[in-house]
Amino acid sequence: MGKMTLVVIDSFGIGAMDDCEKYVPSDCQAHTYKHIREKKQDKLQIPFMYGLGLGTLVDGNPAPTNAYGYSKLAHHGADTYLGHQEIAGSCPKKSNKRLMIDIHSTIKEALEESGYDVKYPLKNCPVLLVNGAVVVADNLESAVGNIINVTADFNKMPFAEVKELGKVVRKHIDTTRVIAFGGPNTSIEHILACVKEKNEGQWGVDTPKASVYGEGYEVFHMGYGVDIDNQFPMIAAKHGVKVYRLGKTADVIHGAGPEAPIVNTTHLLEKVTQAYTQEQGDAAFLINIQETDLAGHSEDVDWYCDLLNETDKWLEGFASIMRRDDILIIMADHGNDPTIGHSNHSREYVPIMIVGEKVKAANIGLRESMADVGATFSDFFGIPKTAEGISFLSEIMD
């Protein structure tokens, strides 16, 4: 077998999906990669990925000597957690859009029944303050109504307890996701000071301004209707296949085996190289580069460009240390175009670029679901199929 590696460049979309109008009409102008390239011109230097298929997919260049294609998002919307459940081999069930203005009393009652002290800290505002340490509010970074955030000051409540609080919230609502997270370098007072109404009736914490991210930041994602047991990592765990989850995959993909939820891109890529070179057996490596998504949320084209340049250079070096039987898949999970006037994810097609000594020149075309990637991982390791997805292993191997 060998090693099989997945690198997800979070939010690196290549153009709005045809169905964007019925989800978020403003996404119909999105093209994360192309717009960054247009803004940065000569400063964006990603020749390795461009030659692996980006140039073919976006500019109609001649086909590369490796395998490539692109994929739709089968899940509803454009979500990192749900996208990774799909990539892992199961497409989540349809959830419902909810805002705190409609469900705050339900959440408050459920938390109080579980023994928490719950207050309304701001006048005429539906956000909740729990045990003087955690704010439960709308997520302002994803599509309206998709996510409820549980934002904590770790100086007031440790992460393990924040996760348990988040599970109570998750149990009583049917939104796409509940995210429990926080950090030690903020305060509950500062978190509350960053509460704002982004859209009418949508009240949440402006997370980038709340000083939550950075050293000591931890996060736990809880999805709705996710078939975890029939995703590649869980199937692999049951059949003795070692799976590394590095970067944001440690937070958003469920599984066993080594994990390292590293946010900083430089540190993450160093960790991947170290783990890869030290691993002597067959293994899977699932990697998510999160900072590109954070740059999209921040609408920071310069930061996004720098991260892409760093990633491309690393990918070229990584490919050079791969062994004969190894395969590398590079893709994204959705878009997050920093140039279109909003800071939310954008519903875009995602590129798929596949590299390896035994990988032949092949166009795997437009995939109906990113679950095809999880199915291909299971096929590579000879373990049972994922809940969903069609393997493209036979299409890419000599």
C-alpha cells in the first residue's frame, strides 16, 4: 500500500457553484483563487499547484502529467465541518437554519436544567452568558442561521467543561453545527464587548476581534446528522490503519490515532514533514491548513496570498520525499473569497490534484460529492467502503 496524504487548503475554491443562487446569491460572483490572483498579480507564486491542474481547471491550460479534477459540494451550504464530514465519506443530513433570536429560550431552559447559571448580559439582545464564562450566540462567519457558537474565556472555564456545555446546546437544536471554542488570551468582558448584530436578528461575537484565536486556542465542532462510524477515519481505526489528523482535521474529523490541532501554517507543515518522515509503516495523513480560511474571514488578501505561496513551496518539497507507492491529494473544502464584500464562506467548486509516482495523467472530471475522496482512501487501504462516495483510485493508477 504505502502512505496516502490529503492536504485540504481550507476555503481555496475555484468558482461559484451553479446552484449558488438558491443558497447565497452574493456567492455567485465568488472565485477565491482567481480573485486573489487578480489582486496580487506577480506576488502570488504557486507554480507547483498551477502545474498540477489549477492552470487547466481555471485557465484551460494543457492537461498536467498527474491526475486532477474538481468537485461539487454535496452538503447544503459551504461549511468547513460539514465539508470535512463529506470528504471523510458521509454527507450530513439536511439541517435547519436557526437564529438565537428564535431559540435562545430553548437553549437557556436546557442549560438551566443541566445545572448552569444562564443570564442575558446585554439589553434587548438574545445572546446568553453561561456561568459568567461563556457566550452562546449566533455564528457571524458562516451563512446566516447555520451555526451556534459557544465562545469561552478559558480563564473562567476550562476547555473540557466548555465542550460539555456545547454538547448540551447541540442536543437541543438542529442547526448545521455547534462550535465550542475559546482561548486564554481574552476575557469574558472583551468577548461581550465584541457582540454585534451583523444582519437583522443575527447576534453574535465578532470572533476575530475578540482575541480568541492564537496561542492556546482550542475548538470542538459538533455536526447535525453525521454518520461518523462509516467515515474513512473510523473505518480505518477498526481495521488497524493508522490515521494522522493534523491541523484543523484534528478538530473537524472524528477518529483515532495521532492528532495535532495546529493553527499556525508554518508549524503545521513542519509537523507534517516530521511525522511523515518518521512513520515507517502504511498510514494515512489528513491535513487541513486552516489559516487560509481565517484570512478569508478577515478579508485579508495579502495574508491569504502569503499562505498560498508558503503552502505551494512546501507541497513541492513534500512531493519530492514521497515514496514510490505513496499518493498525495490536494484539495479544498469550499470557498472564502476575500474580495467580494463579505467575510463568510462561499459556495464554490473545489480543485482536486493528485500526485504520486504511480499516479498517471488522468482527468477524473467533476465529482458529484467530495465523499469520493474518502471512498478512495478506503479503496487504497483495502478496507470497507465509506457510507457515501465513489472511489476514483482505478482512474488514477497505472
